[in-house]
Amino acid sequence: MNVLVVDDKKSVRDCTSQILMAKGYNVDTAVNGLDGFEKAQQGNYQLFIIDHLMPLMNGVLLSKNIKQLSSCVSTPILFITTQAKSSVENLPEFSLFSRVLTKPINEAELLSAVSTLLPESASDIAL
């Protein structure tokens, strides 16, 4: 399973990547929304983990752009934010997000969300 993690904070990208790679996922990272959109167009991802507030292209705009790609229309988006979950739920684009988690990211919560969004576990694919 290929996952793209898009966050402008290196520490968040690194931590999220390490958690997912330890569970057998293939992880690519992007440093901002524009970088993430370029990678989404070139890659084959089964999940996008997208930060809300980033430079060049924020997570909401990135999610809108990704969902316009025919190859990504049904790919789940796990949206990560420092804002209150209720403020994200009030966004007109809320329906684009498969799940929303708040920072700081809790490892168990992250893995639970990922396993829900990717029903086939990474360990099954490795076999």
C-alpha cells in the first residue's frame, strides 16, 4: 500500500512516515501542497495524509485538486489539522475528507484511521 504524507513540518512527516513504514506501508512525503499535488499526479497512492495549513497550497485546496484527478477520485484522504475538529467539519469541502485527525498525532489513532481507510493490511500484501 502506497501512502503520500503531505505536511510542511519535517518532524511530522518523519514521525508519520516512521509509524507507517514500521507497519509495512510504502510512504512518500511532500513538503507542501504544491509538491503533494505534483506527486499525486505522478504516483499510485492508496491513501493521502494531508495537513491542513501549509504554504503554497493549503490542505483544503490540495484535497480539492486531488479529487479532480480521475486516478484519485476514490482515494481516501486522512486530513490532519491543528484546528478544532468542529471548524474543519464546517468547511464546505469537508465531504472530501475520509477521516479527520487533530494534531498532535496519536500513533494508535493514526494506525486505526489508516487501517479503517485501507482495509487490506500492509502485512497481507507483503505475503
